[in-house]
Amino acid sequence: MSLKPSDLDTIKDFPQNWEALLMRECDESDYTLDAWHESLKVMNIWLTEQGRTISFEQALSYLDCCAQSERLSGYQSTLTTIVAEMLDKHGIQENA
């Protein structure tokens, strides 16, 4: 699956090496690159519904936090499910 910054209109400020940064986070997690892509799309939908935008760095940090929470809690689920639940319960801080 291929993902382009233009697919994520609520996520801004993509650095030139955004794909490498995403791959690094993916490699350090228990989830596939496809799961990270799908989670970014889930976040994009939520942000659209909220009328908000965030930077790529903020989005990546949020997804990393979600991926780590699964490890710490022992709760096994898909990354997209964890992201959707975290967004519904906690949202994203304005200065995330």
C-alpha cells in the first residue's frame, strides 16, 4: 500500500524524510507499515471531523504512543483500533 502526504490533508508539515521516520517507528513497533498507514488515515478522518490539523511530527508521536500503550497494557488489538479508541476517549491536545 502506498501513502502520500496528499492523502492526509489534515496532517501538515511533512519533512522530506517522512517515509524514513515512519519506517523507523514502524520497525520499532509490533505493527506493520500497512497498520501505520491505516492508522494515519483513521487520524485524518478524526481530525477532519474535528476541523483540526496537526503536524506530521505530532501525528507520528501520537501513533507511537498508541503503539507503546498496547505493549505496556498487554491489551492486544490492531493499531487502528487503539488509535480510534484513544482519539475518541482522549482526543489530541492542541499542543501535542
